[in-house]
Amino acid sequence: MAYPRKELQKNKLYITFMGEEGLDYSGPSREFFFLLSQELFNPYYGLFEYSANDTYTVQISPMSAFVENHLEWFRFSGRILGLALIHQYLLDAFFTRPFYKALLRLATDLSDLEYLDEEFHQSLQWMKENNITDILDLTFTVNEEVTERELKSGGSHLQVTEKNKKDYIERMVKWRVERGVVQQTEALVRGFYEVVDSRLVSVFDARELELVIAGTAEIDLHDWRSNTEYRGGYHDSHLVMRWFWAVVERFNNEQRLRLLQFVTGTSSVPYEGFASLRGSNGMRRFCIEKWGKVTSLPRAHTCFNRLDLPPYSSYTTLYDKLLVAVEETSTFGLE
């Protein structure tokens, strides 16, 4: 936060974890952004909240106004989003579609509400598509906690009709997206553009920006296997490799993401797919190398997207060892 805009834009960030000897050939940086985003965007801390649709996508919380120095925290969040974008590191956080539109300074519309609050979206969509004459008794007001707020001057005395419902829907969408978070959003967007040149992201729409920042959380197993390299005697049809892919197929999506995080430092897949995984010096595909004794656990080199996998003697042993490595550890190997 102490660095001026020019310094952040022209210099690369390098990370050293205290007590660990790993040199930052991108693995520690990837892990840093991954771990930081897990904490920063965690609804538990009050800056963000889950959308009304799921416990997966997050948005700025109106309750964040009660967090000390909340506007500086949002400016910091914006800078982290910007740094992750220009360093091409994926974050462990998925935001609502209106959030990405706010980052791009784009106006939201009714269709965006579907990603925020599905029931609210459906009610306004029905209103848009049907004649409401003598059916709905509404004024240009909304209820906020215990108070009533006008959507426009004199709104409490203005009846919603078939003729003016378009204006009402637009104002309701704006209220639902912005309620209690206008200042927070402005602070976050300000922090984002203190790091990112606006011309760099002007080419994106909200969906594309989402994929660039967070990647995708759904693993395409065929794409993964097709873009994997082998070393030390392993090859795609090697018995141990057939066991390995059978194990990955047996894993649920969360376990696959953990495996990916163990080996690469991030649990998201670039929007272009596994062919675009990045390592210490640009593109570097997922790699499995034969290494170690059959009693050893697998180890990972996150800077090089490489998994060192011993030549286990059975499918069951490989499954057990890989499960332990993926679920019980969170570190990177040295090279």
C-alpha cells in the first residue's frame, strides 16, 4: 500500500516465506496470492459476503461499513486483484457478475441480477414480461431494514404502472446492486486501477475478466491429461500413469483442485485450459516425473508445475499416498 502507482506497474513482485528456503521462480508468488485471496475474500472477516444464490461466489458486504478502516481494506483488495491480473496469477475467489462489471466500470442490467439473487431477478423478470395493470400495487420505494427509501424523489406517492415499470425495474436493479456498498466499490475500483492500466482491461467483458482473474474451478480431465508431460521413464501408457489417472478420475472435483494446488500453487485452471499453465519462465505444462522410493510420499515443485511421483507397486498404494500428499500438506518442494 505504501508503493506509488508507477512502482507497482513497472516492478515485479517477489515473495519469500519466512522459514522456507524456496526461491521465487513464481511458485511462492502463486501460493502467496492463493493464500492471501483465501483470507481477504473470506466472508468470515466481514468485507465480503456470499451471494444469495450459493456459498461459492462472493460480493462486497453492506456490513463491511462496520469494519475498521474498511475503505482502505477495499482499496488494498483492489490492488491485490490488479497485481494478480498483471502478474498472471489466479486467485482462489469467485465473485458475482455485477462485481466484475463494477471493476470494468460497466452499468449493470436486469440479467446481471440472476448471478446476485435469483429469486429477486425472477420477480423483476416476470414484471417486465407481463402486464401488471390491476395486479401489482407498488410505489417507487424499497424497504431497507426498518425504514422505507424512495427510489426517486416523490417515489412514495408514485404508483408503478405498466407505462413506467421499465424505469422502476432499472432503479430496482441499481438499488439491489449498489445497496450499502457504493463507497466500498469505489475504493476497490480505485485500488484496482492504481495497479492496472485501464486500457489493458477495456477489451474484456465481465465474463472474460472473471476467467482471467479466477480461472475456472471445473476440472476437464481430458484437457489435463492431454496437456501433461512425463519424465524419468514415465509415459502416458505406463502402468503407474494409468493408475495415476484412474486415481484422479476417482477424486471428486474438490480433491482434483487440491491436487492441482499442491503441484502448481493454485487451484484454478487458466481460462485457455491446461495448455496455458504458467511456470517460472512462461508457459509450463503439468509434469509428472519418476522419482524416489516406493515408501516415499509424492512431492511437488510449484515453480515448475512438476509432481515427483514414486513408482508405486499398486493402485491402492498410489491412491493412499497421493491422497495424503494432497490433503495433508500445503507447501512447495525445493530445487
